[in-house]
Amino acid sequence: MAEQKNEPKKELNELVVRLGKEQPVETARPEKTAKALKECIDRDYVHVMFKNTGTEVGVQLYRPDCRFDTGNFEDSTGKVHIEGGLILNYDKVRVVADVDLTTCEGTGCMKPVEDDEYEHIMGKAES
């Protein structure tokens, strides 16, 4: 039988907890347009601003969980779904957001993830 470690669960950072609730977000870097967002998506890296706290994070996209076919970037219509990972205040998280291409605003949240899921999201998992 393998020995189990009874390590106490790490308490999440307070900001990560607050951003864990769905809330208004925007994608305004380098500018608040569908064209600029598309350029960021093409680089697999999007800045997401959580408007309630003013927290802006850079998200490395995890394309298998993103949906871009529901939006038209040329006409700035429809919505896209973005997901990706980052480390915020020493906590590994997945950012999930639905963004309207007309306004580059929508809703989103952060979800804490375990080390193995984080490695998978960030493309560092062993094959």
C-alpha cells in the first residue's frame, strides 16, 4: 500500500477567492477592439481585466477549451469563449471568460487548479 501524505490544503489567496466568482471582464489591451483581441488570440496570450477589482492578468490560452467560431472578428459580432492559465499570487488558476466582440466585454472568473491540470493547460505536461 502506498503511503498517503496528509498535508494540509494550502489556503487560497484572498484575491483569487474574490476572482473565483463570475463577474464583469474586458479585454482592452492593446486596445478595446475585436481586431486587437484577434491579434492577441493569434499569439495565444490575452489580457483580461476583472473590472470589479481592477485586476488585469495575462492569460496563456489553452486552445482546446476556447471557442472562437461563435464570433466574427471582422464584423465585431458574436461572442468568444476563452480559457487559459496563469499563476496569481502563488496560486495556479484557470481563467474562463465569455467576451462579446462588439464591446470586448463579458463575464469571467478564475478557478484554482491542481499542479497536474496547470501543467496540462500550460502545455508542460509529459506526453
